[in-house]
Amino acid sequence: MPVRKHKRYNRPRKLFDIALIKSENALIKKYGLKNRREVWKADFAIGKIRNIAKTLITAGDKEKQEFINRQAAKGFNVSTIADVLALSKEDYLKRRLESVVVAKKITTTHKHARQLITHRHIKILGSKIDSPAHLTTLEEENSLEADITVPAKKVISDEEKEILNKIHHEKKTKE
């Protein structure tokens, strides 16, 4: 039985608010995002993390510490629930694979990082990842590597050169 897909973002109430558009465009430019929806996804994900933190305010210390340790393992700089509540979409966007590749100086631009990732030239823990939006943990960040292989030039024998020259000569004589 298929699993129901859930929406991973919420659109803003006023789509054409000029201040919102300018701030989103600044984030798009800074982090090399494809469109505004990726900003909305980051905002939605941080909102989910904040909602969990709000419910844990009244929980026991053990549960709070487990949650904080999970967020710290994801790479967020948090030590208390207040730090979790203070997370912003920029903190989330910094943990995307695309941003981590640029931060580790594998590439110089976000666009180049995005292309390497989608063309499957980036490996994490030995497996190729093709999603620029992948949220990297600290463990994954340490094992990040570029897997760029340049194909070797094919050595053409003398016989193949003669055949190619004949074909090329025949094309020229037909024209």
C-alpha cells in the first residue's frame, strides 16, 4: 500500500509581499537555491524542529538532552532548548549538502556544487548523493569527498586511423 506523501513546505500568506520577496531572493542568491520553494522548505523544517522543542520544554532533562544531542549531531550549534528555538532558516540552509561542499572548498560557487551533486560526483560515506538539499550530519561532513573521474583518451590504432581518414575523404569528395 502506498505511503501518503506529506507536504514539505508552507507558502507564505502574501506571496507578493515585496519585503518577503527581497529577503527570499537574498537567501536564494547567497545559498545558490533553485527557487523560492527551497527557502519555504527550510523554513518549514526549522518550524518542525522548533515545535518539537516547544513540546519538550515541559519534558524531563533526559528527553531534552537526547533531542539537543540529535540536533548537535545534525550540525546545528545548540546546547539548550533556547538555542534550538533560536534556529533560523539560514542555519538550516548552511547544513545542506550544496552549502557544505562550498564551505569545505571543494567548489567555489554554489552553482558548481549543485551541478557536481546532481551529476553524482560527490560521495558521502562511500555512496554517491545526487540531492543538493540533503541535510548533512557532522559525521557525513567529515567523510565528504569529490569523485571526479576524467575518462582516459582512447588510443586509436593505425588501422582505425586509416579507416577514419577514408570515411572523412569520402565525405569530402561527395560534397
